[in-house]
Amino acid sequence: MARTFEELVTEAETVPVAGWDFSWLAGRATEQRPSWGYQRLMGERLALASAALDVQTGGGEVLAGAPKLPPLTVATESWPPNVARATRLLHPLGTVVVADPDEPPLPFGDAAFDLVTSRHPVTVWWAEIARVLRPGGTYLSQQVGPASVFELVEYFLGPQPEEVRRARHPDDARRAATEAGLDVVDLRAESLRTEFFDVGAVIYFLRKVIWMVPGFTVDEYRERLRELHGRIEREGPFVARTTRFLIEARKPL
């Protein structure tokens, strides 16, 4: 029997959203994955590194999934619930978790790491990444691209201006990396299919990915959510396009 709008809302509004684990959405939403396999690439780079930094680690889930970590591994995170979660997960693996406000400077000395990684950073401080990398060191990152899941964003916020839709373009990342003195050795982008099967999945997603619809609350958007619930019941999953890009850059010797 189909669950009611209120049942779905109550569940999704109260479930914890700390960390960067989206397993709660299993069976309720799907996201096509990029072809390059960031977790595998990151694991390969970590296995060869002697000192690594994972920036904006979230709850530490991605870093913890690496088969082998370098002798010195550090992670930074700014959101207190994620700092606590990452500490519990990564400390037993020998990784230090540093609470960092995600503003320059990074709390490390020059040339401290031969590898810096980051999956879905909110901001990228390219000059700081270049500073903390050793000569010959590598930055590897999978990032959210322009207008990602904007079908959902614009459902709630209405049409967005072109400068907002173009933000986070991979060409801009290449330019910023080059200006910071790094050599971009790989840059790939893909547009991927995302589906939400019920309104609870949408609520959970927007509570967790807080920059998509800033200030999102169920009370603020209850009627729009109710309309979306009806639409999904009539037409099937809400479909959006997720954009992702992979960038790898090296600091010259």
C-alpha cells in the first residue's frame, strides 16, 4: 500500500543526515555514477603516497574505503557533526581528523603532502592546495559540475540566472589550477541521470546537501512538496541530471 505524503514527510524530516553516506536512499533514489571510478583512482594514488591530505572529508566514508592509506594521512572537515563522525571512523585507521573552517589558510606547512584529495568539495582554495603540495605532488578531486540537479533546484526556487547555472564549470577549475601554478593532467566531465522515487527521498537529499536549496525546510516548502508527491504518484520518478567532473593536477618539480 502506498505511503501517504505525511508519512513520507515525517520519516524524512527526522532521519539523521550527518556524514556523507547516502545509503538511506537505497531503493528510494538512484544516481548514475561517473565512468572514471573516483574511489578506485583515489585508492591507487593513496597506495603510492607517503603523506596525504583529504580535504572536506565529510564523515570520512570515502577515505575509509581506500584499501591502503599512507603512513601519514590527515583529513579536514568543517561541519561539527561530520568532524565527530569522521573521527570515529578514521582514527582507528591511523588518520588524524582536523576541524577546519574551510577557509584559507589550510592548517599545514608548505610542501607537507605529496597527495591531496577531495570528493565533492564545496569550495576549492587552489593557492592553498598548491602551497601544501610537495613538488611533483598531485591533487585529485571529483567535483560537482554546473547546474547539477537543477531540475530539482528550479522546481523549488524557480529559473536560475545563467551565471548561477554556469558556476562550477570544469573550464574554470582548469584556469584556477593553472593560475595557482599547477599543471592539469586530466580533466573529464559527465552528465548523469538521477531519479527520486518518493518525496521523502527529495526531503532527505535537500536536508543533507544543504547548498542546493539554501535554508530548505519542510514547513517552508510544504505545499510545493505536496505537489511533487502528487506528481511522482501520477508520473513516476522525478528525473534530474547530475553533473560531475574529475580533475587531476600536479605541482611542477
